[in-house]
Amino acid sequence: MQSTDRPETRLATRLAFLVAGFGLACWAPLVPFAKNRLGVDDGVLGMLLLCLGLGSVAAMLVTGMLSARYGSKPIIIAAGLGLAIILPFLTVASTPFTLGLALAAFGASLGSIDVAMNIHAVEVEKGADRPLMSGFHALFSIGGFVGSLLVTLLLSIQAGPLVATLLCSALMVLAMAIAWPRLLKTAQSEDAPLFVIPRGFVLLLAFLAAITFLVEGAILDWSALLLTTEGRLDASHGGLGYMLFAIAMTVGRLGGDAITAKIGDRAILLWGGIIAVAGFAILLLSPVTILAMSGFLFIGLGASNIVPVLFRKGGAQTAMPSGLAIAAITMTGYAGVLVGPAGMGFVADHIGLPGSFWALAILLCAAPLCAGIVTRNQDREEEDAHRPYRSMDA
């Protein structure tokens, strides 16, 4: 196997994360165009958007199985090219059925590359002499910003959805062509199980990932409503909260590797969780709007490097194959994004929207409380590794 500690492999991994964030963000500005083209109501549109999420979750499970046997490289290439090929079809699908199929396929490509690129990132980081995972995840955020900005700019100059997506697809194909020969060949042994029931430590990592992704999804979907219904901001400025959160998270991840190298994973989980929970307290308790808005910065900075640490630990544990562990963590985290915001609405109906945000803060306390467990010596996992796999070979 080729060395994992090479500049070209790090470049290829960064390109994979960049393409994933870029491709997803290219779709967001197209949603109103799709709704107008098909003439559907919000209910039908919601069902169509659900197709993207369902396609992603289904593909994540399959990707973990395939990566355990064949490695992450072919999946990254196929999924990245899939995003590029399917994106223009989202602008020309003429019926709800065809758009639903296209969104499911687009979601499957997104879910596949999401799992495979994290598996690849774990392998690359193992061969390096310093943490790299936070920087990789920062590229996903940067790709999202660039993708949404480029499509919005093209649409604003009347380029049209199809032309805009064709240009974006060409950029994604170019990025994947550059990454292709530089990606690692990380195939597992031929007798690697295609399915392993997640064990205790991996379940803990997945639970913490779900909480962290839930926080991100809830702030995306509910922060504007929190700010406007509380009278802190006018409706036209409601999106400022998520914008501050997203900027802080990106900045935190760009500097996260250097910080992690100095203070370690345990301190990242402990202090990152404490800072994020403090951010919720500032947001919900401060009577001054400007000070309250700074809470979003604290939440973004504190939470920014929790997920990279969880992926790193998922790749290092020995209780089950690392590829399947990463798939479990990714899928559970994504479920937090999909299901969590809806659950927030249910909770808000009973205890109010501020109360639901306090519930998020309480859940996020799990990160600092579990920091010692997550980062302790892997004695228990090594002991588990000697037990037979409960596996189901395909």
C-alpha cells in the first residue's frame, strides 16, 4: 500500500470534502426554481426533499459495507462523479416522480462520498505526524459557501439553472480528475465482514455525533425563529444567527488541527463542549441583543472540532472495522440532522422554543462529560477485538 503521509494524498482528501460540500450547496439555491417548475405545494416539496435524505442514509449503510471490502477510493470517485452528473438533471426534471428519483440518486451520491471521504481521511491522518481531520471538515464548509455563492451569482446574472449547474458540474469533474490518481488504495482483506453490529464504544461515538449534528441542524432551522419571535431581530435579519455560527465553525475547524496537536483530543471535547454550552447560555440569558448574538459564535467555535475527534476515534478503535464504524457514526449523525429539527418542533410545542434550545444545551453536555471515556486508552476495544464478529457477509 502506498504511503498515507504524502502531500498529494492530503490534497485529494481535501478535494473530496470540497466537492461534497460544493455539490450539496449547489442544490440549495435551486429549490425555489424546482417548486415553480413543477407547480407543487410545500407539502409535496417537503416529500421530494425527504427523498434526498432517504437516499443519503441508505447509501451510507451500503458504503460502509463496500468500503470494508473494496476500500474508499472507488467509492469517492464514483460518488463525486455522480454528484456532478446528477446535479443538472435536478434542473430539468419535469415531474415530481422524476425529480424524486433524481434527488434520491443525488442523495445517494452525497451519502456515499460523505462516508468514504471520512474513511479515507482517517487513513491519511494515521500516516501523518499531526491531526488533519478538522482541516478536512473545514473544506466541506468552504465548499458549501463557494457552491451556494457561485450558483446564486450565476442565477443573478440570468445564466439559468441548467447552465449554472453544468458549469458547477464541470468544476466538480475537474476536481475529481485531479484527486483520482492521488487517492489511497485502502482495500481491506478479502475476508473482511460486510456488516458488523456496532458495539458499545462505537455507539457512544455515534450518539455524540448525533447530538452535535442535531445542534447544527437545529440552529439552521430554528435560530431565525428564535431571534425573531423573541423580538431580538427583525425578520429580515433572522439569518444572522446561523451565519455567525457557520463562520465560527469554519474558522474553528481551520485552526482545529493545530490546536488539537497542542492540547489533545480530550481537551478538545471537554473545553469545546463547555464553550458551546456556554454559548447557549449567553444566547438564551443575555438581555442585550449584540451579546446574545455572540452566543452563536461560542456555539460554533466550541462544537467545530467535536465531530472530527469522533471520526478520529472511530478510525482508531479496534472493536469493529474502522470503515463500518465511520459509516455508523456518519449515518447516526446525519439522522440527527434529518430527525432532530422535527423533534425540536415537537418539544417547542410543549415547553416553548427557548426551552427546546435549553434542551439542546443539556444534550450537548454529553460531550465534555464523556471526554474521558472517548479518549481513554483503548484497552476495552482491544479486548473486544479478540471476540468473534457478529457479522453478516453479503
